Amino acid sequence: MIRSFIVLIQTLVMLFLGIFVGEEVSLNLKAPMQVSAGTEFNVELTLNKGNYENFARYQQELPRGLTAVLIESNNASFTFEEQKVKFIWLRMPTDKEFKISYKIRVDERLKGNFDLRGQLSYIDGNERKSVNVAVDNISIQPSASIDPNLIVDISEFQKSIPVQQPVSLLASNVKVARQTPFFTGEGNDMMVRLLVNKGNTEKFAKIEEEIPQGYTAEALQTKDAIFSYKDNKAKFLWMNLPAEQRYVVSYKLMPEDGSGKTDLKIKGTFSYIVNEITRVIEIAQRDADFSNLDPQNIETILASIPSTDIAPTSTKGSLTSSTYSGDEGGKELEVKFQKIEDKPRFAGKPVELDKQNMLEPEEGVYYRVQIAAGHKLVDIKRYFKRYKVTEDIRTEKHEGWFKYSIGSFPEYKDARDYRTKLWNSTPIDDAFVAAYNNGVRITVQEALMITNQKWYR
């Protein structure tokens, strides 16, 4: 009886320490019991593999809001995708005991408690075996440097898609620089070169440059991009980026009156996609020769450019939505929505924001049909009753406007058809399709490219 009691106590102690033992393989997971939001902490695993030497995989799923970066893999391949930490060995190290480690960054908006649970899987005698390990109830101390209204419990964070994504480590190396424009030697035409360091992004990307008045633009070197120039904007559009890690594109600026300027003010952005999230960075201008792609010279240029995302620019009073139309590279459709103002039922009593009517973010790419927008809130049920709209209408605040939309469609064509139905069955004749990615507004063109869907008029 006493011996059984001692064995039970030993087992409970091992469980408390996060140690789970298989027949010949054991794990020890070491992590702090208290961490701070907005900081990083280390996770260390000690593996005692006994005589096992073949294929093995360690996997651990992290709650949303935590991101992992490798410290030591001990000959394993390491990945962190879709919130899963994975170490894979085709053949285990020769040492009977070894360590692997990584660090976890905690989103600065979080508080509360979470668990770390992992599993080592391996094959022994044609039988799949596994060893589990866990550290429970790790406490996140909230950050003192962030607005308390933005802090959310990590358990609640799992139920919704955060509108503000943390800056991805994959995106930190994406940089674009513009060589200071110079005369080409043909009249007063000027050459503009752009150096792109694409980092880990491979798919859709767009360069958009705002050209000074009095000039037109013509493509010179495109690197297989679709080039367009309209409304003083020069654009390079890629569905798939070039294979090179770094490359240069260029265009020519031609003065309409024949007289050029020595100091042209150009503003530009580079839009790209990482992990199905659209990011936008400013294009920095540098006094350097981009025809010389010497590695040391390029590294110096790129090192001088900060790695920061910016919010996409917009046109006040109208919404410009890009829609993909095959070889033309997209048409710019200026959609002007009617400014709506509601008269409260009782004078002096403004309409209050109803959280039940607010648009909640959804996961993935989807489309909604926007029917109106205004700078002041309206009583949704009462206001849209006059327009014969009976569907569920949601409100979002975007770029200074309260925008009202209907539906949630994974396919663009379905949203387009619903928009047409509204045109034909209600007095609303300016409804249009809006696209979202994880709750963030993106252009319809980007959404179509992410989902590989076709555009329909």
C-alpha cells in the first residue's frame, strides 16, 4: 500500500513538471509560468530518445496571438505555419539526449492564461507511437504601454479574427527603393528605376507610383508585370513575382509640354501578400545607381530602408475599387456612394451605435455588397425600410465613413449577382461589391487573385 502511494506521488510530480514518459522516449518541456504581452519568451524541450534513431516529428499548436521563431533545431527541419510549431527529423541525432528550442512572441494586446501542449510521434516496430507533453496555465501579464481598451483575453481572441495583424516576420525583409529620377538623354525624358527585394512573397504584388502633373509614363523594363498608366498613376502588376530575390523594373517619364524638371516629386507604394494578408509599404527614394547590382552596394541600400507597413491611401468621398479583367491588368472603377443623412425620431437625440449591427470580421476572403455610406449613423431598420431592403444590414466604420453592407459571399460571382438583384428590386442603383480578407478591406482585384477566381461584369 505504501509503495503504491509512493509511485502515485512520483507520477503526479512528473505530471506537474510537464514530463511525460513513453517506453524508451521521454520529453521535458521547459517554459516560464508567467510572460508579458508584447515580449518574447523561450521554450526548451529536452528529448531522451533512448536507442531510437529513425523518423520523428514534434508538433505543438499555439493559440492565435502567439508566433514562434527557431532558436535550435538539432538537425530537424523547423516550420511555423497555421499556428503549428513542427520539428521533423528524417533521422534522429546520435546523442541519446539532446535539446531543441524556440522563442514565442506574445501579441501586445493579450492577457489571460493559456496552455502549451505538444506531441512527439515516431515509428517503433512498424507501430506509430507518441509521447505527449504539456505546461498548463501560463499567465500573460497585460502590457502597460497599450490602450487598456485594446487589451483582450487570449481565450476571446481565439473566437474572432483580429483586424490588426501583427507584423509578420516573413514580411520584414520586403523592401522597395526608387533611384532618384534622371534624364535619359532623349529630350527631357526621365528614367525611373525601382529595386524590389521580394523577401518571402511569391504571388500577387503591385507597384503604384503617383506621377507629377504634366507627365506621362511609359514602361521600359517590367519583369513580366502588367504595366498601366492612367490618372497620373503608373502601375506594375504581378500575378506571380519573378524568380529572382532582387530585381529592377523601370519606366520613362515624358513631359507633355517638352520641358522637364530636375527635381520630380514621386510617391509610391508596393502592395504584396504574405500568408494571405495584404500589406502595403512605402517606396523609399535613394541617390544610388540601380544598374549596379553589386551585392554589397544593394545591401547598403536595403539596410537604409525601414521595415514598416502603412495604411493604404484612399480618395475622400469616393471608393476606388480595382477589378481584374484579364490582360488589361485591372480597370479602375470609381464608385461614388450617395451621402446619407438620417433625421432622428426625436430632436436632439442622436442615433447610437448598436453593437448588434456592427460588421464582425470573418476568416478568409469573402465579398459583401455595400449599399450606402455616411458620416453620421442612421437608424438601420427605419432608414433602409424606405428603400425596400429587408436583408440583414451591417455597419462598419472605415476611413471616416459609416458603411452599410449586406451578405457574405465566398464567390465573387455570387456577390455580383446579388448586387444586380438589388439594382433591379430596390431604388438603390449604386450598390457595389466590396472585398475582405480576414475582416480587412482589400481591393476586389486582390481578392480575385488570392482566391484564383474570375471577374465578371
